Amino acid sequence: MSEQKAKKRFAPIQSESKHRMEEQKRESIPTIFLVMSTCGLASGAAETKQAFEEALSEKSIAARIVPVGCIGHCYAEPLVIIDHPTAGFPPICYYQINADRARILVRSYLEGGDPVLKYVLGAMEENDLIPAVMDFPRFSLEQRLVMEHCGLIDPDDIHQYIARGGYSGLVKALDSDPEEVINLIEESGLRGRGGAGFPSGRKWRIARTAEGDGKFVICNGDEGDPGAYMDRTILESNPHQLLEGLAICAHAVGANQSIVYVRAEYPLAVKAIQKAIKSAKELSLLGPSILGTSFSLEVSVFQGSGAFVCGEETALIQSIEGKRGMPQHRPPFPVEKGLWGRPTVVNNVKTLSAVPPIMVRGAEWFRTIGTERSPGTAIFSVVGNVKHPGLVEIAMGTSLRTLIFDVCGGIPNKKEFKAVQIGGPSGGCLPASFLDTPIDFDSLTQAGAMMGSGGMVVMDEDSCMVDVSRYFLDFTQKESCGKCTFCRMGTKHLLNILQRITKGEGRDGDLELLETLSKDIKDGSLCGLGKTAPNPVLTSLKYFREEYEAHINEKRCPALKCRALTAFYIDLEKCARGCEVCVGCCPVDAIFTTKGRKKAIDQELCVKCGECRVACPPEYDAVFKVSPPELAPVIERPPEDIKEKK
């Protein structure tokens, strides 16, 4: 190991990669970085790319278009960064660049020199300096380790990753003893980012000392939480960092076979990781005798069929083996007896992607970030009622308030913050009193939530916590594999009670029954799905009990969300004569004209879709919503109108 064989074999590869990047810089032509991950493509990035190509060709302008992954500002897609070396500006980040705006940027900026400030991401005043991309306040509050290169490199070009220091961690690991690598991961305090937070170094050590040949390392990329897309983004934006961490792990535990488990619903991620594996093999960074050493690693991709429960490691292993994905009793744990009965390490995408920077910069450096018991960073997909939804990577210990209000811009439309649901569909709902809670494994658990895989749903004052619990219970109940009676039937009973309550059919004793059932399900379920499924119910009952009581005792939804407990009506004093906007948008012809030529709603026909409220001109603001429905004024439909309807 002391001869540093890997380093010597890697040096010319690294030199070639850097040379390629330097050659491109010397060309001094504009470079257009266009986000082409799922969020970008869904917003029209493919059309934007085509428009850039056509406009550049028409103007005979030499420029380079580089497709990159997600940079985190998902609300601003299609997102474009233009580096124009001869214009005198830093790389400029533009938001929501559709095909028309792409042509304007080519004509005005690349041809005419005008940077078109109105399209620049962030509030720009006329006399402001144009900020560099990473100078935006959002990035200054983040600390990017796993997402350090996301959105800045072409995920299909391995040389761009290598030129920025990629695969240096693998080289260092190959020239080190596996015990040294495991010691480093243990000293770093890295904990699994898949949700459980188990110490990664300890898992690796158990697998290394486990008896048995043909060990496996599996990357768990089965991400099924509603609103969560962290793993998908990493796979699409920088698959090589994952592969590097995967190879380091395999070398440390003595595995020569590895599998990347990705759900088939992520076609772009599957394509990216498959191409990355091929590129790494071509440069001897994967495959037989990696960089001339005795270490070999074959990596394959397994496409899961989308069962949420397969995010649990034993169910995932069953899926790979061709069986129905159902959790198994432990012990034995997969590190002792896993895939095909062999010792198997299962690590999340984010966990493995955090390994290369630790390998390069050291355990002490990693421990300077985050907290004592939760070092490093956490990646969240922040969605819901927040101004700037997207992906963020923050240091552990950052408060919920900082993340929601400073990083993501706070609550839109001047609404009040109500709750945040953390940890995916099985996470807890925390009220405003918990906004100063630090984000780390232990603090969130103490608050009644959990870190989970990193999904975060922000809710404003218009959210009904009973309906939120019903929504998440509906998801987990459908995703239950059915193996455990408590999970299979218990979650169904919970869901039935919640559905009754949201319909105004709640009964005395329902809240006590919800609590008893929830605790029984947690105690009697085998895997994490069942044990955590009642979390939204228990936390919302604890912190928003008055909402449940209003639904049951008063048949009223305070947030005006539950359809059965609400009604729409039109204020005749505000309604404008002759305005037919609401009539035209009603799908069931429930809106009629009164004798005074004002509009009213037939409560028997109304399906409570809310389209009339959306369509009503702001200057009138005549449509209102009330709960319970009895509060809506009843206006009789003219007899002639009734005959006409018949």
C-alpha cells in the first residue's frame, strides 16, 4: 500500500481532465450552463436548449451549451447560468428562461453586451452589482458537501468531475489500508442519511469482520416519500460522487460486488448512473484491478418497481432477490447475512456521497461542521407553502426558522406559518413553537419528529392538520406491505377514523381511540414504516388537538379545508351586477342570477371546487367560504331558473 500505486496510475487521468477544462477556458467563448435535471425538463428546459441552439446558429455566435444538474433553486426553473468571459461580468444566473427569453439573452447579452438584469435570479436594483452565482444569500446560508458540484458540472462528463477533485478520495482509499479507511469514517461521526442515523463506520466495521465471502455493497436509492427528491437529484446531477463513495465503502469492507438500487420511476437518474458506471470503467476507476491495484469492483443497477416499503433495507434485499419486497425479522442484520445470505452493507445515496469529501479532507474537518452528535450536513427537499421551494444543504444544527424563513424565503402571500412536517410521510408535524429547534437527529426525535430521508413540507395558516394527517395516513396505509397485522389493519382503522372526522362524522372517544391505536401500531409493527406511520397523527393530536375537537364537537373545520364541513357563498353587497365570471367557471351550473341581477350559489348543486373564488375579480372579492356549512346564507333560486335547469 505504501507504494501508492493508485495515485501514480491516477495522475495522468487527472492531468488530462484538468487539461481539457483549461483548453475550454482558453477558447474564451461564452458558456451556457442549462439545468437539464428532472425539475428543469419539467419546466421546459429542452425547449430552452433548442432555442439557444437555434439563436446561436442564426447569429453565428460561438458558444458552448453545457447541460448540468439541479442547483437547488427548483422554483426558478428553467435555470440558466451564462459565463461570458469577454463581457466583464461574473457568471450570471437567470431564472425561468423559456424559449423566448433564451433568444432575447442571445440577442441582447451574447451579441449586444446587455446582461438583461430583469431576468437575473434574485431582486436586482438598477445600481446593484451583479452577484456571482454562489454569492446569493441562499448559498451563503448553505454549506454544500454532497451537492458541492451539483449544477456546476455536466453529469455525463466524468472529466469535469475529476478536474474538480473527483475520485481523489478513492485514490487515497486505495493507497490506504481498509482499516484506516473505516477508522476515518468512524472518527468523522458520519451517520446514515437514509433516516435511521446509524453510525456508518460501525456498520462498515461489522461488515468487514463478518464471516463469509462475496460481500455486497448496496446503494439505497429507493426514494418514495411524497415531495422528496434528494437522492434522485444527486443521481441526476453528480452520479460520480456516489460511485466514488460506493467504491471506497466496498474497498473498506472487502466487497467486490455492488448494486445501485433505483426506482424505475426515475428514468433520468437510471440513465445517468448507467452512463457514469460505463465512463468510470473506461478510466479504470471501476471494474477489474482498479487503477492497477488488486481491488476490483463490479457495479450494476437494479430498477425497483416503486414500493415505498422497499426503502427498508431488508425489503430492498428481498426485492433484488426477486421476491416480494417485505421487511424481514432482524437479527441477523444485513451486514451479517444480507443479499443471497452474504454480508451486505446498505447505505443511502446521501451517505455514500458524503464519503469522498471526508476521505480527502479528513475526519476533523467534517466534525467542524454540524453538531457533536450529528456532524456534517443535511439535505432537504423543502416543499409546500414556502416562497422558494427546492433543495438545500445546510449544516446540522441549523434551526428550522433559518431554513424556512432565511434560506427558503418564508411563507408566501402574507400568510402565517402553521406547521412543518419533517421526515417524509411518517414524520411529525411541528408547530411554530418549534421553529428554533436545531435540525439534527436527536433534537428532531425529542420534538416528536425525525430526520427521515430529508423530506420537509411547510404549511401555512390555511392547512387543516386533521386533513394533513389523513393524507399521510392514506399514503402509508396504501404502501404497507401487509405482513404485520398491526400495520395492515391498524393503519386502515386509523385512516377510517380520520376520514370520518374530516366528513363531520366524528364521535366521542375518537381521539382516545386514535391515540391508543397509534401506540399499538408503533409497538406491534416489524419495520420502520409501521412503527412511524402514526407519527403525523400523534404529533398533530399533541400540538393541534383543538382542531380535532372542532371537527368532532362543532362539525367545523377551522382552516376551511374539509369539503364536507365547508360551504361557499357570494356576498350580494360585493357582487357586481352583470359580471358573469363565476358562472362561466362553475362545472356544475350551481351559480345562478338572483332577482337583483346578483349571483348566488345553489348549495345543493355546489361541489365545493372553489373555482368561483379563484375567478372572482380581486376588486370585488365577493366569494367567501365558511364552516360549518349551515353558516352560508341560503338564497332561493328563481322558479323560472329552476324550470330552465330541468
